[in-house]
Amino acid sequence: MPSLALSARLLALYPALATLDLAALLANTAVMQLPVGTLVFDEHQPCLGFPLILSGSIRVSKVAASGRELQLYRVLAGESCILTSSCLLGHTPYQARGSVAENLEMVLLPASIFHQLLAQQPAFRSYVFSLFADRLTDLMTLVSAVAFQKLDQRLAALLISKASPLHSTHQALADELGSAREMVSRLLKNFAEQGWVKLGREHIDLIDLAALQRYATL
């Protein structure tokens, strides 16, 4: 992609980059295109750069020794990854896994460029640190839910956060909740018996949003 066209796309998504000479900065930068399921980074790997997402999303999760995963957050177009920022700032390896949740287009700013921009560009520095505030709120919400809510309440809250009909496997929902597929399937069956949802193959219709909302906030 020509650097001018790429600059225009990035500026539309990342206004904080407006003070930079993006055409020069990205002259030799290629857009990475990664399909669903691709591992973007993994635990204990070094951080090679700062991702700027043009389309698609990255799922960031913590993986237990048993293989069970807990989704920490997703990074969408126009956002970036607080874990990556933390690793670059602290010169530490990743402590979680990032995989492509939706077909991904992104530009990876090399670590050296990230540190240069952080030191020399106040707007970029402000943007990076604002990421920490936003994601810290998200992570505190996740910690509170895991610590204080029952799994069935968390599942109800997850369902109502998504559009109906929901196209997802029970395993994918379990991964988002950091639980086992069998437990999620059992709870979904109970929700269906209550008339709150209708289950199909990789397909869930949300029938009674009000009931799910009440249950999630008990």
C-alpha cells in the first residue's frame, strides 16, 4: 500500500499521530494481513513493536498450564495493546497471548520508533498513557466479575453484551469467561429451559434480554 494512502487510513483511526510525518515514517512499512487464529504474540516472547490496527481485532488472553484461557480484552481498529505498551516501556517479554479474533490488518511500528516517538512527541506520549487508564478500568471490571460474580451471572452479562443472534461456539464463550466448555454448555441449556435463549449449532438467539439483564445483576 502506498505510504500516503496508508497514512490517511492511520490518521482516520489514530488522530494522535497527526503531528508526525507518517509518509516518511511508514515509507518502508508494509501492512500485515493475518487470518483468524494466527498467533500474534505469546507468553515469554520479546515484544518487537507497537501495533496499529487498521481492521479486525486481536484477542489478548492469559493461558493456564491446563490450557484454559481467560480473555483479558480485545484490541480493535483504532486501538492498541496496553500489554504491548507495557512490555516496550519495561523492556520485558509478553505475559499473555495475543491471537487474531477477526481477520487482521495492522502496521507494526518497530520498538526503536516507538521509543523515539514516546520521547519526542507529546501527543503520542499522551495517547500511549491514556491507553493505560482505559484498559485498567476494563481489567478492574474483569477482576471484579471473576472474584465476585458467579459463572452463570457472568455468562448472562456476556450474552447481553453481544448482538443477537450470536454466532459463537460454546468453547469460544468459555474461553472469554475463563471456564470449561462443559460448564458453559450446561448453563446455556438452563437458560434455554428458562426461555431466555434459543440454542442452535454455533448459533444463540437471545429471547429475553430483560431476564438475562436481571440475572446478571443479582
